[in-house]
Amino acid sequence: MATMRGGKKPSDVEVELMREARSKLAILCQGIAPKDIVAGEAIGSVIQDLGLNVKVEDQRLGFRTTPKMSVAERYSFAKTK
């Protein structure tokens, strides 16, 4: 939001609107369980599509993943080869 505004702070009216929206959202969410809003399979598929579960799957299979090397480390490694 700040980048859209060029780094300027929101006005008092905008802050009040945000406060009102948060309170209304909190009231709406009190009566609804998260599983009623989004199905568990949908969350799982989004995690899988984003590739966030790769390490978890590897851990289940017993693989140990090596830590990723930085660009500088890869360059120095290639240079020594």
C-alpha cells in the first residue's frame, strides 16, 4: 500500500476506513470456521502448486537436502574446478 502511495502515510480518513473494515471482518469471522471458507484440499493444492511442500515430502521419504549455495559460493566453487 505504501508503494502505491509513493511512501506517504495514509490519511486519517483512510486509517478510519481500515479500522472499520477490520472490525467488520472480525465480527464476520467469529461465526465462521476457516474450513467453512476454504476447503482443506484447496489449501493443500495451493501449497503444492507454489512448491512449498517439497522439503516436507523429502523429509517424509528420508532424503536429506543440502543447503542451497549462494551465487558467490557457486561462483567460487566453479572457479576452483
